[in-house]
Amino acid sequence: MKPIFKKRVKIALLSIFATIANPSYASDENKHGYFVEEADGVVELIETDMNYRTPEDAKDDFTKFCIKAGDNSDKLPSVQKSLTQIQNASDLGDHIIKRAQDLDVIFCMHSAIDDGIGAHYQYKFNSISLRPEYNITNIIHEIAHALQHDNGSVENDPEWDLISHIKHILMLEATAPVTNIIHGFEMRLNGDDSEWQELRKRGNNSYRFAITSTTLASFESHYQSKIGEGLGHKSAIEYAGNIATKEILMNRGWKNAYIDNILKGYADGIINGSLRTAEMKNGFPTMDQIRTYGDFGKYNISSKMPDDLFTRFDTNLLRNISTQSKSMIRKVEIIRREQVYPNKINTHK
Ligand SMILES: [Zn+2]
């Protein structure tokens, strides 16, 4: 059952980069547009105005520059190759690529992504945006968001207050990387350790990355202990995945990086009027809603998240956040108060 809201707020779900690879194109901060790609991997930026308001606005550019999963076009050959690679490497990979094909998910490569963000999924356009230096981990993470969108869990309510927004997005962002762990782990079980080591490397290189060496070791040992008890592969993966979700939610560096980003989006929403400042309410999320967050069809990850974690998470949410985030919260509160009580402020003239 999908939650129904009167109005949707445009949100982009992100994959925060652990390391920025050396891009194979000449970067120019002042130019924005799509990248087209030659068969030899060389990419070229085609400048375009990317300020689309509706999917209809974006349609022509998507046709020109982007692909859908399952497209047999000559566009974005490296992305097509990555999708095939994911599909062939693991059971989870096969499942999510087929789902992305069913859902007509659009893949684009363009410049309009902030530094430090590897990729994002915009549910308004059902599109995944990649930077030229994207990797497999980014793609899997964003497809997980497309699946979350399909099960109704990405939609949010413009009346939610800040804490509700933060909780909503953090829950979605904590379950998406578990698909990366499962993919890497299934490859490892099949004798290919490369993705698992890649995740380990990214975790070691950045305190903001969701997955740490500890998360990986813990996932593997929980999986093996359940196999030892006679559970099947799927059940053991789900058990280990649920624990990994909780560990990610407790990862302070990861959490603060996302909170910084959510605050920026929230401030934008207040300023551009997509959030209804006068009616803010603590509305989200209920345990039933959270249960849909980790529903990736093949594996259902967050279904067993215990209520006590959620309560604990709620009370600790803004403890130890960065100074930058604290000042952003103050700014947002001032803007909101000015919008809700404009007359009150005018009386101080
Ligand atoms: Zn994300």
C-alpha cells in the first residue's frame, strides 16, 4: 500500500562519494550539461540548460543524452557495460537490473552534481544522474532508491518538520548501501572478491562512507552464523542485512554528512515555498512505513528493525552533528519564523 500525500516535494537521494577518482575529462566549473561518451571512454561535455521543472521539460534532453536500463543504443557505452556487469555478477544484481528495466529508469551522465556526490536519483524524473567518474557502487545504490520509489517509500510530505525529513531520508539512505554489501558479498561467495575489497577501500578512505570494514566483517560473520544454524542464503542475507542497516544508522560520519545535505534541501524547500512552513508537523515515519524502506523484492532488509532502535535513533538524532549543520538549523529556523510570523517581525522596526 502506497502512502498518499496531497503534494510531493522534489527530493534527490544521493550517493556520497568516498573518493573522487581522476576524471577522464577536462573539468570546467563554469560549464554545465550532459556528457556524451565515445566508445574509447572519452567523454565530452555538451552544454545545456538543465533547469527542468517537469519530466516533459526534460524529455528531449533525456532522449538525446540518456539511456534506459535495457536500451540497446550507442549512447553511454560505459554505463551500459556497468549495468550488464552488475546483472551478471550477483543474484541481487540480476534482480535489481531487471527491476530497473521494468521501471524504465533513466540513466544520465552530467555535470550538475555537487562535488563529493557520486550520483543521485531524482524521483520526479525517475532518473539516475552519474558523474563521469561514477562507479558500480553508485549505480547499485541509486537503483535501490528507484526501487524504494516504486514501493512508495520515497514520497514525503511538505508538512513534515525538519526532524521528520531527516529521519525519512536517513532511513532510506541507510538501507540503500546494504544492497551494495549484498552485491559485493554474493560476488565474494561466487569467488570474485573485487567489489568487496572496493567497498572496504572506500570505507577506509572516507569517514563519510556508509560501509566500514567493521560493517563488512559483521555482515559476513552474521551471515555465516545463520548459515551454520541451517538457514538458507536469502534468510541469512536478510538477517545480516538488518544488522548492517542498524550499524550504518549509528555511523556518525555518514549520518552527519547526510544531515548536512538534507538541511540544504530543507532550507531550499523553505525558501522556494515547496515546504508549507505554517503547518509543520512531526509526522514521520511510522514503523509500518519504515518496513517498506528495505523492500528490494529479492531481499527485504529493514523489515525486522526493532522499535527500540527507532526510538533511540530519534532521541539521538541531532546529537554530535557538525557545527555547519547546527548553524544551518538556526538559519532554517529563522527563515521559517519569518515566513510563519511575518507581522511579528515587522513590529520590531
Ligand atoms: Zn542515496
